[in-house]
Amino acid sequence: MLTCQQDLFALPAESHYLNCAYMSPLSRRVEAAGVAGIRRKLVPSDITPDDFFAGPDAVRRLFAGIVGAPAAERIAVIPSVSYGMAVVERNTAVSPGQNVVTLLDQFPSNVYPWRRLCDGGHATLRSVAPPTTGPGMAEAWNGAILDAIDDATALVAVPHVHWIDGTRFDLDGISARARQVGATFVVDGTQSVGALPFDVQTIQPDALVCAGYKWLGGPYSIGAAYFGPRFDGGLPVEDGWLARIGSEDFARLVDYRDELRPAARRYDVGEVSNFILTSMFVAALEQLLEWGVENITPYCCQLTGDLIADLEAAGFGVTDKRWRSGHLFGFRVPGGFDMPAFRERLVSHRVSIALRGDAIRVSPYVYNDESDVAALRAALQL
Ligand SMILES: Cc1ncc(COP(=O)(O)O)c(C=O)c1O
């Protein structure tokens, strides 16, 4: 079991940051890597052509290790989820009569591309809502997703956990159903990868797209995506020179080459070498691998287990245990709950959580300890 890792971070002692799903704080190690990355450009002659590839390749290798990808070439370095999803959109065709399956209230970066795709191909976007509320909701929702996938489904795009209330989705089951009907299966791993174990060889998504600034501990504007064989030979979003075969030879860049790099490397963002962001992301991924992804959720669960039991007893609506994820959970308030007063107490107790839709979202991480949970309890008057 991990112990509290607060000392590796610079969060003020008197504040209670239970909001990693918003963005993780940088660890001091990642901060130091960023400063070192900035300093490199003080002396550009020390930056060699090899350095343009070393950073992104280290990200590829480390992220491949985290998600169990069979080869680093399956990983692209991306600036955002919307960019990764744009790659999928660009390489997916739909036709009239077909449909795309998503979930109700999914994060917009995993919705807008499919709206455009459906508009262009006159296909239907199915946004699956939970059929019930209260106990049994998550199970019923998972069932409804399977029911929504049929022979006319071209693409299924879901997260592993819902960003608003942390409901977990049965990706094994959804993947099997998508494969059965031949649909492309895309996962937004932003709110789960890094905190929940994810193995691409077991879950078999065609694409897994993750922002790096939450559960991967990285800076803003860099993330990673896995692209499976379905996307081999596809078209990138940009016509970048680094994505071309032979671009290592800086003396011959005007011997223009049409061949793109194999597998996912062709989908890298332009100026992927970003010496500051890649250095920081590498440090963050190394730290995560040292902690072990499998140790993150157990740490969070032991911290909040009693709180969740007391919330349930006090009439708050919490997702069923089987479908809840320890690192990110939401609860809906009981009738009569004074939300404005609660907001004020959050401020006075210096507690940072998120209010998303009608859910109060709590997302602890390894820098939190009992004092953070106690402050949240005080704000909840629990
Ligand atoms: C589920 C999910 N996906 C994606 C993002 C970020 O998307 P993008 O990188 O396109 O800004 C967020 C941010 O909160 C999110 O919660």
C-alpha cells in the first residue's frame, strides 16, 4: 500500500485539494523537469536532431507500459483529447442508416467529433442515457449501452468512467459487443488511465485517447493516444514533416517524402518534440510507474471508504459500489440540502472539489490524507 506522497508536491498545507479530475498539481519532480526543459533552449546548439525524437519516444515507451500496448509505435503524442478524436474522425466513414453510440453528458471532446461525423454521413448519434436513477442506475446504464449497439453501429465512443459522477463502464463487455458488430471502438481514458489499470490487449479498443494533465500527472497541452491496427495507414490531422519517414536527416528535409511513419507515429502533433512539455510528461509518467498504477485506487479507497458509507447513510445518492471508482466519485444531494451554504463552507474550509451538473464530484489522489477528508466532512456537516 502506498503512503501519502504529499511531500513530493507543493500544495499549500492549509488547503484541501480533492479535485484531481479537474487537473493534477504538478509534482516538484515534474516542475524540475519543466525548468530543465526551458533551460535547454538557452543554448540551442546543444539540442541535436536526435533530441527531436528522444522526448516523444520516451513518452511513447512509458505510456505503452502504462496501458500494456504491444509496441511503443502504437502510441501517438497529442496535445488534447479533441486532437486524438479528430484523428479517429478523419479516418472513419459513416453512411446513411448507420449510427454512432456515445453516452449522455459525455465530455465535449468526445462528442463534437461524432456530431460532425454523423452530420457529414447522415448517420444518427445515439447518446445513451441511464434508464433509471438511484440504486441500480449504473448497471442499467451499462446494459442500455449494449442494447444501443447494433448491426448499424459504425463507432462506439465512451469513457472508462463518467467524468461527472465517476460511474464506471464495463469496457470488456462494450468492446466485445462493438467487435461483434464490426464497429470502431474508441475510449476516452482521460479520467481513468493512470488511476485505474487499463490494458489495451485485454480491452482491445481501436483507439484510446488520454489528456495528460489529470491522472497522468503531466502538464497541460500534452497527452497520449494508443491507435490499434484499424488505424494503420490512416491520414493524420496535419501534414507534419516530423511524421514523415526520413525526417531524422535534417540536411535532406527538402527531399520531400510522401511516406508517413508507421502505426501511430504519423498521428503525432506538429512540433511534437516540445522540449519543455515532453520532459515534464516523461517525469510524470516515470513517477507514476514508480508508484504503480495498481496502487493509486486502493490508496484513494482507504481514504474515502468511511466518508462514502456515511454519505449513503445520510441520504446522499452515491453510485453502487460495484460501479464506483475510488479515485473519482460523485454524489447527488438529498432533498433540502442547502447548496449555497455548502458552497460557502467549502470556501471557508479551503476545500476544492467540483460541482458538475447535479453531482458533487470528489477526486482524491496520493497527496491527500485524512485531514483533507475531515475538511470535506466539515463542509458537508457530516
Ligand atoms: C473525460 C474528459 N475528456 C477530455 C477532457 C479534456 O479534453 P481536451 O484535452 O480536448 O481539452 C476532459 C477534461 O476535463 C475530460 O474530463
